[in-house]
Amino acid sequence: MKNFADQLVEKIRIMKNPTVMGLDPVLDYVPDHIIAESTQRYADPSKASSQAILEFNKALIDATSDIIPAVKPQFAYYEMYGVNGIKALVETIDYAKSKGMLVIADAKRNDIGSTAQAYATSILGKTTLSDGQQKEMFGADAVTLNGYLGIDGIEPFISLAKSFGKGMFILVHTSNPSSVQIQELELKDGRLLYEAVAEQVTDWGSTLVGKHGYSSVGAVVGATWPEQAKKLREIMPNTFFLVPGYGAQGGDAQTVKSCFDKNGDGAIVNASRSLMCAYKKNNSVDPKDFMMATREEAIRMREDLNNAIF
């Protein structure tokens, strides 16, 4: 069975691009002509909205699938449109995979027992249907998780990762400013909470280390905390980092540099708004040329990261 971390390392090396495109769409991001076309086709506003988002996503994937190795759809942005939004999410995942991209489901699941098993099955595994057939529901390659409940909430995902070659990224030190309120609490032994979580994630992922030296049990490490990231790279030498916070949240190539190892491996940096809304940065860009604007921003980001890493 293929190891997820190995797949990610290899795709990044082939494309020379440690970028994941976040697909976190709201209608304000979608060019007006796509919304207008969808509104004409569908009488139901929920259906029209969801289809506009889907067409936008597919165009962004078409624009970047040969230069960006992975996408990261955030489930909440689809769930808020109800059942039509969920359908758009599933179709987005299917389309990205058909174009050869890895898909990281940004779902941040957190539960235990049979509920955790159900979450894991829906996102990474196969569900047994009434006719006895098994089918992937979301079919993502990896998922983001909250480890606050301990191994009880993580083990079902690890089990499926072993069975199906999938992966996960567990929250360790996130990019938001208030993360320090909880994640940097000092424990009795002097460690900070995020350091203790990092040690647990390392232990949980020890049986899923691939040939390139990285585990399929990864960590979410925010781009806005470079000193903490440097410490985490020392604590977690075999853990792959998913790095949010680049671009709109204030992170840049220099702040994410410490997330990578000495060979330039071990991390993938997320950009959402800066890629999805690239066409809005320049008033001279025709919104109908949004694909070109996204591609140009993706190339700029790739060069920015590579210049800092190597």
C-alpha cells in the first residue's frame, strides 16, 4: 500500500512546488459571470450558488493542476449551502483527483469511539451500503484532525490510513492569533502544551513513516509562528507539516522556512484567498481571466517559497 507522506513528497519534488491550494469558496470570490450563468440554469438559489462554486473550483483546478500538487477544500464552506453544497464538495474532490491532485479534507474532526470511526470512514474509507457494496463517500487522501480527545479520536483514522494509504494532519500550533491562549499553556514539567501535543503526534505516527522519512500522521503548524515552527521541526523530525497562514493571514516565505528540513522537504504551505482571489488584486484584470491570474500567483508563490527554502 502506498504511503500518503511518500506520495506527497514525490509530487512536491516533481512539481518543485510545496504548495496546497485551499478551496474555501464563498460567492464573493466567484466572478460575476459564473454566478450569472449558474443563476440562469438553476431556479433553486441554493443549487445555483453551489454550482457556481463548483464551476469556479473546477476552473481553478484546471488552471493549476500541472503546477500545484494538492488542494485542500474546507468542509464548512460547502456545508453552509446544505445538501447542494455537499454535492459540490464531493464533485470538487472527484474532479481534483481526476486531474492527478492529492486532496486534503480540511474537516478538523474530533470525536471518539464509533463516531470517530464514522467520521474516518466517510472521509478516508469506504462505507458499506444496503446492497453490500462498499463505496468511498468523500474519497479524500488526507484529513485535518483535532487531537484534543487523545488517541481515542485519532486511532480510527490511523487504522484507515494503514489500510488505504491515507494521511492526516493533527492541529499542533495553529496560525490564528489567539492560539497562544491554549496552545502555549505551560505544563507542570515546563513544557508548553503544543510541545506535548507534538510529542504525542510523533508517537501516533511512528508506524506510518514512509521511505522518504516522513509519517502519514502529519501536523498543522501555522506560518505565523516561525520560532514555534523551528522548535516543532526539532521535536518532530519525521512529521510532515501542513502550514496554513501564508498570504492573507500574514505569513510569508521567510516565516515558513523553518517548517522545512535541510533538504527542502517535510512541509506543504497552504494558500487560499491569495490564489482564489488573485484576479481581484489588480483592477486591470478582467474577471473572466481569473484562471490566468490564479496561475500567475501560484507560480509567483512557488518561486517565493523555493527561493527561501533552498
